[in-house]
Amino acid sequence: MKIRFTIVRKLTVGFGILTFAVLLNSLLIYSTLNNSKRLNEEIINVYTPSVSYLNDLSFLINNSKMLIKNWVFVERKNDTPDKLNLIDIHNKKFPELIKKLSEISKKWTEEEQATFQNITTTIKDTLFVKHKEIMQSLNSFDSYDDPMVIFEINPKVEEGGEVINLTDNILKKLGSLSEKLNKKANDSNFAMIKSFVGFQRFVIYSSIFLIIATLAIAYFTTKSITNPITQLKKFLITMTKGILPKEKLKVKNDEIGDMSSALNKFVENLIKTSEFALEIGKGNYKKEFKPISEEDILGNSLINMRNNLEKAEEEEKNRKEEDKLRNWATQGITKLGDILRHDNDNMEKLSFNVMSFLIDYLEANQGSLFILNNDYEKEKYFELKSAIAYGRSKLINKKIPYKEGLIGRCAYEKLPIYLKEIPEDYIQITSGLGTANPKNLLLVPLKLNEDVFGIIEIASFNEIKKHQIDFLEKAGENIASTISSVKINEQTAQLLLDAQQKGEELSAQEEEMRQNMEELQATQEEASRREIEMRDVIEAINNTVGNIDLDMNGVAISVNDRYSNIINVSSDNIINKKHIDLVSEDYNEDDEDYQNLWNNLRKGVPCERIFKYNTPNGDVWLNETFTPFKNADGNYDKVVDLVIDITEKVLLENKMK
């Protein structure tokens, strides 16, 4: 069987070679970098700090050699800097350094660790022990004058002495260990450099190989694809010009061959589709055509276009019908608007003309107009203003309580109510054939800004269409607006009439008052009697209204019992106190409003204010009316303050807030 060497296989082989080369290159790069990283970490984390710490240890031991000599030959006094330094080496510096070296020495070889352990043991168990023996023997000033001590100690720290030789031996071992670790660091560094040089060469060679391989693969792959694609390109360019080629493409044994075969099939189907489109253009909607598949966009679109063209005529008829209904509604609103403008001065005439027009325009049999009477909020009802059947007005006096029956329900819901089954006794229309009930009933609220002004009731033997209901809803807004205006005009006219009547009454009262004044001069006895009655009234006021008299500086002159009881303060504790001292501490005499109050009173202007009082029984609020009075000389010398307790009102308002 012949192998089908497709484009996918060609590309797979070519890119497989490249992928293998890149993968191999990546593995070698990773190995080189990983090795370099390991060497670098050894240099940075092991060898470099190890050599540094060993050098520090050598310096520390060498320094202790000098300090122990000074302890014996130079320093006699205690606590000198050199002696303290040597003690610090023993107690702090050496242990800290050994701790660091012990931690890092875990990464050394076993031989290096053994050498380091030997050096550490020698220092701690031998050298520093001898140091401490010398330091203990020469621990005072007098000990330096003891010949036996000097004879025993001096030879140990002289050249060739026991301590000096031991120190030199330790330094030699430390130097050897440090040199060995330093050599390892240099060797690792050299190995890393050598690895990078080899890596550099590898990158160059591998790059050259990849470039050559890529070019070769690209050349052979392109050659096997370009020629067939060129043929496809020419074929497609011809199709973009609107020409369907008659010659078919050659089909090869690869994906491009599959494309050529598919394109040949596509051209064949496109020819069939174009023939179908030509038949549709000629108006032949019965032409048989089968799409290539369920996903055939062009074929399915042509079938949809054929179906849509068949429906176009029917939709055009529907559109014309909608336009007709829209024009019908517009003309009706216009005609109704003329009626509303011409008859807006009389509610009865307006109601009759509106219902006559609506019944005629809707081709209904009977209609009624109910208008809401809300002169008394608690006794609202709908009043029948117009009832028409077969073009004749029915004189019916009918009132329907608010929210009762279908009328009330329509007003409450603020929505139309359409019934196709009406109770037997709801509506009766008398015709030449006898008495019969209509089949359909429509109630529409007359509302403006969600306020209902009335209800229109239409009854008909014929079904009431949706466009008629919509028209009546729209008309209802205009009717409601006009009803609102008419009611306002009627109320305004009534108010003007009432005002005129009251004006006449006031004129008559003025004349009567003039006559009374004349009679008053002649009836002093009657005046005295009325003065007595007035005193009784004042006494009654004193029993119900609090009173406090103030001088022009706000100081209490007198006070009645009612005022004293309200604020729960005795009269003696009120007299000679300023008004500002009696009210709540919330007020201040320097407040602008309080100063304006007394400035106006001194000018003779009565004022009214509400003040809060802090009483033993709780806070109270008083509505105070200040009235200035003149003395015999015509000067204002006192202010009468009448107060009313409004505490309950204030508390209720605060609670409602």
C-alpha cells in the first residue's frame, strides 16, 4: 500500500528533526548550567567562607601568641587591654569562630574534617589549657616578683618554648588546611570557566546546525506546497471576479489535493445555487432546491429569502392595516381635542358631547361618563354626568360610592376592565326588537398623573378591539386633563362669587360698626357692663393660658398661677428673674434671634416664639406671644407674655419624624 505523504507528515518530520535538535541542545545547556551552578555554589557557600574563617582562626591563634607573651613579659597589672583581649579570645571569639567553622566543615571531606577536628582539639585541650595555667600563675602583681613562678613560666613563652612551639605547629596545620581548601576553590573556578568555554563552542556549533537544518527543511517543505497553492490561488482569484471556472483542479494525494477536490465540489454546488437564485429573481418560488447540508448558509439563506418573499405581500397588508388603525386613533384624538377645547366651560355639555362622539366613533351601543366628586374626602362618590344609548341621552340620576362595584374597582386599580360576559341586570338596552343585554362591557379610568378623575363605561353588542381600548385609554388622559381644568374653573368662579358676597357683607358690617360706635358713645353703662364681662373673660384666660408680665429688660414683674404651674416654679422664684434665666439652657441672651426678639418688642412689634423649659417633671415647650404695652406717657414700659403649653404636639411631631 502506497504511503500518503501528507503536508502534516511533511511538517511533522521537518519540525520533529528541529524539535529533537532543540531538545538535545536544551538538555546539554541545562547540564552545563547546572554543573556550573553547583561549582559556583561550592565556591561561594563552602570554599570561600571556609578559607576566610580559617584565616580568621590563624590570625586569632597568632594574636594569642603575642598576647600570652605580653602577659608574661610586659603586663603586670590586671585588666589591661591585652589581658582582657586574651580572655575575650578564650571566652568569646574562639568559641564563636569554631561554631561557624564546625557548621561549614560538614561540607568538607572526611579527611579535612578530621584535620580540623584535630586542630580544634589541640587548641582547646592543650594550647588554651597552657595559656590558662600561665594566666592563673601570673594573676596578681606580686606573682611577677616570685622567682619560682618566673623560673617556671618564662621558658614556656620564650622562642623554642613549649607554648610557642605548640602555637607555631597549630598555625602550620591551619595554613596547610587553608591552602588545601583554597586550591579546591581555584580548581572549581577553573573547571567552571572550562565548562563555559566548552558551552560557548557548543552553542556556536549547534546554532550553525540548526540554521542549516531549518533552511533545508523549509526549502523542501515549501517546494512541495507552493506549486499546488499557486494553482489554488489562480483558481480562487478567478472566482473573486464572479467567474466560475469550467476546468477542475488537479487532485493530489495530500491535504492540498483534498482542498482542490473540495473546491471543485464547491464550484459545482455554487453553479446549482446561482441557477436557483436566478429562478427566484424571476419570481419562480416553486423551483426545487436542496441545500448542500444543514449548515449551508447560502443555500439556507436563499430558501429563507424565497419564504420571506412569499410572506412579504401578507406583511405589507398587515402594515397597511396597522397604519390605518394608527391614523384612525390619531384622527379620533384630534376630533376629541376639538370637542374638549370648545366645551370646557360647562361640565354637563362637555360630558354629553364627549360620550356622543366616543359612542359614534367606537360604533358602540351605549356609554356613560362618571365623574369623581371629592368635595368631601370622607364621602367621595362617582356621579353619572352623561348616559347615552343609540344616540339619545338618558336622564338618569345615579351616584356610585367610591371603591364600590365595577366602577369603584376600575378607579382603585387604575386599569381598564373589559368583560365579555355581563350580568343579566347590569345593563339593558331597549331597541326596536325588544330588550336585550349587550355582550361586551369596557370600563376605562380617566386618569392624569395617576389621579383618577372619572370612569368611562362603554357597552356594545360587538366585540371591542384592542386598538379601540388603547384609543380610549389615550383619550382618557386628555378627558381627565380637561375635567381637571373645568373643575378648577368652576371652583375659581365659585370662589370669586363667594369673595364678592363676603365683600358686600363686610361693607354692611362696616356701616353697622360705624353706627355701633355712635351708639357706644351714648351707652357708657353698657360699656361698663362689658368691662365686667371682659374681666371675667380675662380671668377665664388666666385659668387656661399662662401669663407673665416683663419689663423692657426682660425681668419678670408679675406672673399668674397657670404659668407657675406649667413650669413647676413658684411665683416668688419667678418675680425679678429675667426671662432668659427661666427658659432652657439651650438658649443664650446673646443669641441673634433672642436679641432680635427684644429689639422688636422695644419698637412696639408683637412677636411669637416657641421656648423649651427644663422643669422637674421633664421638658415642656411653650408657644409664647409677646405684646408690648405703652404707659400713660406713650412709652413702652411692659411686655405681656401669653403662653400655651404645646408639649404634647412637639413630642408627637418628634415621634412621627
